[in-house]
Amino acid sequence: MVVAAVCATLMVSLGLAQSATAAPGWPVLGNGSTGSNVAAAQHLLRGHGYDIAADSAFGPATEGAVAAFQQSRGYGADGVIGQETWPGLVITVRQGDSGPAVAAAQSALNKFGYGLAVDGEFGAGTASAVTSYQSSRGLAADGVVGPDTWQNLIGENGGGGSGTYSLPIPRDALSRGYYDVPHHDYAALDLPVGTGTPVYSISSGVANQINNDRCGLGYEVVGDDGATYYYCHFSAHGAGSGIRVDAGTQIGLSGNTGNSTGPHLHVEIAAGGVNRCPGALLGPVYDGSTPPAPGDLPTGGCIE
Ligand SMILES: [Zn+2]
């Protein structure tokens, strides 16, 4: 199957990159996102004084509240909850507390099957769920929902993989065969996923934002394995620039920005100064087997 898309070769200028602390695992939520993490975020926004409905659907009202919250904190006011916004949005709660932030914690705990009433009252039942959850994750079981517990509750494990590497999209987004589709003109991979699909870093490393005419919104991740990973055509950045990421950290939402004729995620892996076939790494990751080292990936066989 041939994916009709025009992609950019990547000689990008990255602009300023600054060091920051890693915040791996936070999901990226934007207009159109749905689900329990959206509900938790809406409750947390209510906890910061934004009077929006906690209906699990991220629409214009939520987007406006997020942008206002970001502006109040001096973050980039893009209306997307990503790696920068989550750590400021979460509110530490403990037994005896009440209000929207408690409802957010209850909503998040229910992702893990605790079946709590989302009533905003942090009583003994919620405390018991928190300590049980903390124990299950190897966290200090103190019953307090602080930054680490929040990140575990809200965070997601990326696209699946060996631990060293993650798929760049949720594993169930595309079948295995899409990782073997040849790319036009040069070694790369186009994954035909719709706008708003989570994009995860394949490797650990340092992520620098890209924003140019060819790639659109994207990232360059300088991997700890010595390879450089490029991701293009996002609808939204999910993290800052110059931040540390782990394999599976969400770095944005896929889209159709830059030189692209339809929504897809463009991926490149460069090692030893040349582009390599991403599918030769990602196919084994999909299969749960150990992929070759980036420098051993083929440079041909994935080009139309
Ligand atoms: Zn491409």
C-alpha cells in the first residue's frame, strides 16, 4: 500500500533549546481528546478556578480554560495539556481534603478499576484506593496524591515495546504491515494515522521542537543510543524544547502540518550520518523482539 503524502527531507534549524527536567509519561490532551484523563484534567482546571464541565470531552471551553491557565503560569498558551502544563495542573490531595482536585484523583484512580464515587470527598475509601495503587506501582504508600502519584495515575506507557524502544503511535492504531511500507525517495516511514493520534518518542534522549515549512510541527530527538529521530506533521507539540524524554513519552499529536498532503506521521532515523529504514527497528518493536542497534539498520530496502 502506498501512502500518498509529501514529506520533508530534514535539514532543520532548531532554534534555541534549553535544558529542563524530564516529565516522562504525561499524555497530551487537546481539542477533540476524550476519556478519563480528560475528565481528570477538567476537574483539576475546576480546582484552579475555571468553571467548566467535567464531561470527559475536550472541547472549546476546556481549550479556553487551558489557555487561560497556561497564561496565568507563563507557559506557552496553546490550549494543549502536555509535558509543561501537567506538572503545574496537578494538585496534591490527601485524606480530609475535598473539592474538584479530589474528584480528579478519584476519576484517575477509576482508570485502574477502583470504582470510587467521584464525589470530591477524600475519605477512607479513596485513601485505601490510593495506598493500594501506590503499592502496585512501587511508590511510597503514603496515601497522598502528590506529583509522582499523579504522574503515574495520568501517565501512559506509550506505544508499547521492549522498554528500550516504543512504537511512535499506539500499537492498535495500525497493523504490523504498515511498518513495512516503503517510503518515497528516501529512507523514512509514513504512518497514515488521523489527526490527534498520540505520538510517542521511540527512544530516550533529548527532544527539540521543530517548526518549519517542511516538517511542520515536529520533534528531533537526539537519542541516548546515538541515533537521531525525526517526527513531522504534528497538529500539536506535546512537550517543551530541550527536554529529556523516555521511550514512550508522548511528544505530541499527529496531524497534517508542513509539507504534507494528508494526515500522517513521518518518522526518520539517522545513525552514522545516514538515514536508516525505521521499519527495520519498529517491526521488531511491534513484534516484541529485540531490534538491531540503529547503526546496524539497513539504509535501503524501504524506499519505493
Ligand atoms: Zn514521509
